[in-house]
Amino acid sequence: MAKNILCIEDNPDNMLLVKRVLTARGYCLLEAKNGAEGLTVAGSQSVDLVLLDINLPDLDGYEVARRLRSYAGKPELAYVPIIAITANALKGDAEKALEAGCDVYMSKPINIRELWARVEGFLPSPANQ
């Protein structure tokens, strides 16, 4: 059975890249273009992992991560791995993402091999099973 990965990303090019990479490996990609939409999808769908852009147009990724971790209607979201993906590269950004509830911090531009390794570390590929 395919694992559901929620990608919360406002850049269509990044979303397309992630979609191509992960669906080719057998994952099901759930898409959200902003933080509010991402929270709605997470609350209504089965989610095994979240890829979270930090710089979103409405809620920043830090706030989205905090809300996912404390989602009252779906307590299992407190344990779903969150991978922060951001162009922020200032000192302290990684720590800020981890403090907000993210498990891993990756910088943009997205490195396909690193993305694959990070996702595979949490969810073994359905294509390899």
C-alpha cells in the first residue's frame, strides 16, 4: 500500500519536482499550496510524512509544524515525521525548525538525492517492497 506524503509548498516548480521524484518511487503525494490548506489536508487524510516549506504565503512553516504537532482532532499527527525544506540558510534557522516540531531540516534548492534519502529514512519506498 502506498504511503501518503503531504507536501506543503507554494512554488509550483518545487511541487512538480517533488511529485515526480516521489510518485516514481511509489509514494502517493498529497498537495497543499499554503499552510491553511496543508492543515486541512492533514486533518482529513491519512498522512505518513510531511514535507513542509517554511516560507509560505499565509502561515509560516514553523507555525504549521506547531499546529500539526498539537492538532486536537487528530493526535496521531504529533508523531508524523516533518521534513522542513527551506531557502532560509541563516544561522539558527535549522534549530528554529526543530524547535517548532520538525524532525529534519533541508535547504533549497532541493537536492533530489538528499530528499530521497531523507524520505526513505522515515518511510521505506513502496517500490522497493
